[in-house]
Amino acid sequence: MTRDSAATSVNGVLAELFAAAADLCRDRSPLTQRLLTDAAGDLRQGGVTTRIMAGSECDREGTVPGLRFAGAVHRLVLEGLAPGLAKHYPSVGGQPHLPTLWEDALPALNEHVDLLRHRVAATVVQTNEPGRSAPLYGGLLVAAQEAAKAAGRHVPFCVRLLEVGASGGLNLRPHHVGYRLGDRVLGDPDSLLVLDPEWTGRPPADLDHRLRVVGRAGCDLTPVDVSTEDGRLHLSSFVWADQLDRWNRLRDALDLAATDPVKVDRSAGPEWLAKQLARVERDVLTVVWHSVVWQYVSPADRAMGRAVLADAAAKATPTTPLALLVFEPRREIDYKFALMLKLWPAGISLSLGVGEGHGIPFTWNVTPWE
Ligand SMILES: C[S@@+](CC[C@H](N)C(=O)[O-])C[C@H]1O[C@@H](n2cnc3c(N)ncnc32)[C@H](O)[C@@H]1O
């Protein structure tokens, strides 16, 4: 094979990955779908996208090179570096006109080849979805109240929240978020972030009880520091620009985070969790939480994480109870996203309901978690 034909075949494979990423956006983000479809065509013809993707051509499919490209382009728009393209991006007040999207993208792509190449190579696709605070909030109410009942207490436990895979930590303040249910708002009605959780049914808990969070901490392999402009842009760039509900949610969550900072530690989950769980607090329910993380965790880390948790669970007592609360896709229900709760020493293990991957909408329905 000559060098030219090898390059053509590598770009053909990359073009297929871009086309597959475009397909992921079908019915959800016409803008990103169109951008990636046109970029796939451009790759096949050896256009500017080939130069932007130089060095990333052989990246694994799981790193989703197409979404990294779309994120880098979105970031250019957010930074004001692509004025001719911005008119298509609702995240900056534009209105997509798909037939002219690619011709309006080309000047910015050509002008910023080096910057785009660097960013595509240096970033991983990373999101932090604040909509998941809604099932988290309901799940914490259930956990605090069930643990209290099991311990023979009348008042729900205060909660210490430990999040593994916290990304930018946007779900580490569920008690400072408002949750609009008809004409009432749970949580904090005056919050900068008020969600419409779109619940069918209700959490099996007394919703009049206030959730009291007395401690919170989070870790991530690659934490995002949302107190910096770079961190905010990083998370924002991966929200598809025409998904305005998610965009507005993220913007409000970032504003809320600025008023109530929580640092996310750089660490793999198991080591971090072992250190956190070594410290036991009396009369507090410690809750280990993760959402949409498990699929990314290596088999070794999964085994170690389970062992760390089992060790802490064995030591839990009625005055120092422990909970595991997770929102993850579940194989047994066709990879729909389920909210699941285990409580020690109460011996409770429940699936609390099922929702969309972003946490909204959500249907409360309690069944055993086997
Ligand atoms: C899809 S994001 C979800 C972020 C956040 N939990 C949410 O619901 O918005 C998955 C996160 O898990 C992190 N992650 C993956 N493996 C991890 C591990 N072994 N330990 C800690 N974090 C991990 C990634 O860096 C990424 O930030």
C-alpha cells in the first residue's frame, strides 16, 4: 500500500466514526448531526477536517473522535472565535440553517486548524449533567428516612455525600437546587438552579422533610475545575448547542456552583473512597453516589471499589449507617437508567425507579434490587 492510499484508508475509517457519531445525534441534535455528516464527507475528500484530525486518526472508537471535533468547534463559537458560524448556534443566540452550516464553518475551521487539532487531541469527551440532581435528591430523601426508620429514629438522618466520578461536581449540592412539582418547589425554591424534574409518581418518602447535607466530597480521574473559565468552557462545549434545555440547566448549575464551591479531588474512585470511608461520623448517613460512571470504570477498579464498599458496609452500625445510591444504565432492563439504593446495616436493597439518562424525566417505581 502506498503512503497516499494508507492515508486515504485511515481517513475512511475516521469518516465512518464521524458518521456513526452523527447518527448518535439523530433526533436529538440536528446541528451536531449535520456538522459531523459534512465533516465525514470532508474527511473522505481530504479537506480541512483531515488536517484538524491529524494525529488523532487512529484513536479508539470509544474516545468518540467525532464528538471531540464537534466539542472543539462549539468551543470556538463560545469563545467568539467563529463569528460567521455563531449564527447557527442556539447556545449563543443563533438559529441553525443546516443547508449553509458547513460553508459557514469552513472559514473558522481553516483559520483555527492548529488550535482545533490541539484541542481535539488533548481533550476527552466529558459532561456533567445537573438534571441528575433530581433523582439524586429524591433518592437521598428515601435513604435518610429509611435509615432512620431502621434505626428506630423519628427524625431522618443528616447526609454526608461522597460522589465517585463527579466530573465538575455539579451534582454535589442537591439540597441547594429547587425541584418544581406542580405548584410547589422542593429543595431550595430560591436557588439559581430550579429544575422541572418531570416526575411520574413520587419518591416513597415524606417530601415535607428537608434534606440536610452536612458534608460532601467528590473525586474524578479527570476533574473539571468549574471555578475557572477553562473548566466552564470545557463542560459547556460538550453540550450539543441546540439542546437548549440542557444548555440552560448547565449554565444555571455553573452559576450556582460559583456561589457554593466544592473541590473535586483528582483520584481513581476506590483509593479515594477507602480514605473517605475510613472516617466514620456518628449520627450521619454516609451516602456513596455515582451516576453514569460504572461503564467507564476498569474491571480492576470495579473489583477494588466493590471490596472497599463491602468492607465499610460490614462495619456500618445503626448510628453510623451507610448507603450506596447509583443512577446507572441497567442491563436487566435494556440499559434503561435506574436509580438504585442499598442501605447498611438495614439490609435494604431497592430499585427506586427509572428515568432518561439525563435524570429528567423520571418515573418512581419501587422494586427489589436483586
Ligand atoms: C459520563 S461522566 C458522568 C459525570 C457525572 N457523574 C454526571 O453524572 O454528570 C463519567 C465520569 O466518570 C469519571 N471516571 C471514569 N472512571 C473513573 C474512575 N475509575 N474513578 C473516578 N472517576 C472516573 C470520568 O472522568 C467522567 O468524569
